Amino acid sequence: MLAWLLGGSGLAQSNKKLDPDAGYIPTVAPEDGKKKKKNQDVTQALALPPELPAAVVAETDRLAFQVTPLTAKGLLSQQTREALKFLLRSSHGPIVKLRAFVAGSGDLRRIGEIAGEMFQEKHMALPALSVAQVGALPLEGSQVVLEATETDRRNVNPSGVAFVAAQPAQSVADSLAKIKSALASAGIAVSGALIVTCFVSSFDAQPDTQQAMSAIFPGAALNYVQMQRAPVTPPASCEAVARLSQAASSTNASPDSGIALVAAPEIVISGMQLAFGSQDSDFKLAFGRLEKALAARNARFDRVVISHLYVTSPALTARVIALEPANIPRSVLPVEALPSLDSSFGLEVIAVPDSASSRP
């Protein structure tokens, strides 16, 4: 009897192995009228991050600026989210442009991805963006600082604004003095400064940067960064935006003084366009993309009033400038890196549209 039971058990197991359906429980289709469960497996494709605009339009008389506070808590993504939360809480109107300076080895592309996600979640218009990696930020452990250009709900610049290009000098104090002189030549008091940014070669060599900026421009949003880890010459260069004290007769850009007076009701602000490669043909492609971005906002390259050129190698500067309009102020800023490893330079501009009807 025991042998029979063991034999029968072995036969059953053998049959189970041979039978491909042994132990199989068939899937039963839901009865009519019953809904499938929401958690049934459904193939889903991850949504692509929203694409930020190549250029935006802003009302000149409503331009305002903010700089995010530095923090050493967390890595690049966390710090970026905290900085954006700060801007979204404290802004007085829509944010139209972000300029990000990143320190450390984080992926610069994350700035745009996170900004796109957060603005989209808030159902807000997406801003243009420029991102550059710099040598360092003033707070150890801090990986990002954001400058925001926004349009205030009120008319805060009734006469227009002035853009002062970066003023190279041997010290921050000398560079700030040049900005002060440029503003004075246009009849603008230092109290009219809206934002001042200083780029330095070394924090140790310029230990009093924050104090010097605050002493001259106490009412402005202030920011300063180290350009590159390696020494840069000249070692200091500061730039600014200020409100005009009186209406200018027309938009006027002076490359000699490095200041552009803008009385037009609107401006077109581009994001950063990158050049991929170091051949002249690569440079022209970047300028071509920038021209298309401006044209989409009813502006032209010959209507540019000021440009910002971010270079990883100063040897490229003269070649890039040769492709720009000749009679405009420009900030030439050496930086550590750009969002793409094969980027030779990044370029952003501010232009005046052909008419006030530049909004799409």
C-alpha cells in the first residue's frame, strides 16, 4: 500500500511536469458592466520635460529683478527647487527669464528640466533660461544661484531702463566705480540700480565684494560669483540694470560707455544659445538659431541693444564678437563650463522689437 501511494505520488508529480497547464489559473475576463480596476497594468510613456522658450517679451516699465539666497543644504536638484520656490513665493509678477550660475559637478541640464516642471505644475508661462557653470559661489557647499527677471504688476520703470555691460577692472571697487560713472553720464542715480552682478577671479583676492556692492547700491538685488577656478584677467567685472530717471528720446546703445538706454515699451529677452564646436560654421549656426528666436518675437539681430557672451576659452572671444552687431555694449564673461560638453560659447541678447505687437 505504501509503495502504491509513493508510486502514485511520483506519477502525479511526473504528470504535473509534463502538463504545461498544470497549476495554471486562467485569467477570467471581467463580467459585462464591471469596470476594470484603475491599477491594471497600462503601458505609460514618461512625459518629456517642457521645452523652455528661446526668447520672451517683457514690458520695459515693469521689469524687476530678484536673486535667490544661497544654501548649502542638499545637492544641485534640491537647491534648485528651493531657489525656484523662493522666487515663486516672492515674485511680484510673472517670471520671464532665469539666469543660473552653477558651482560643482552637477548636471547643468537639470536646471531647465526642474524649472519647466515647476512652472508647468503652477500653470505659469515658462521663462527663458541661461545656465553657466562658474568656479565657485560665495557660500561653501552652495551649488546654484538664480537671477530672475520678472514683470511687476505695477509700473516701476515709467521712463525705461538702462543696461550696463560688464566693466572689466583690476578690482570690484574699480568696476563698480565704472558702473556708477556710466549711470551718472545718463543722469541715473545709484539708487536707481535694480540689479548688480559682479564676476571675480578669486574670492580671496576680492574679500570685500559684498560690502562694496551694498555700500554703493543698497537698494539693488546683488549677486557675485567666481568666473573660473583658474585665474582670470582682468580679475573683476561688474554689470547692472537700472531704471531711467527721465525718459530717453529714443533707445540708445553706446559701446564706448557700455550702457544701453531703452525707452521702448517692450523688449525681447533671449535665452542662451549654444555653439557646438569651434569652427566658424558652428558659430554661424548658433547665431542663426538666435536670429530665428528673435524673429519669432518680431525682433531682428540689428535691433539688439546689449549681449552677454559666455566663453570657456578667451581665445574665442574676438571670433565671436566679429559676428555680432558692432555698435552694441556687451558683457564678455569667462565661465567654467556650459550645459553641453562640446559647447564653445553661449550667447544671450536683449533686443527691441519692431513694434509693440511683438507678443505671439
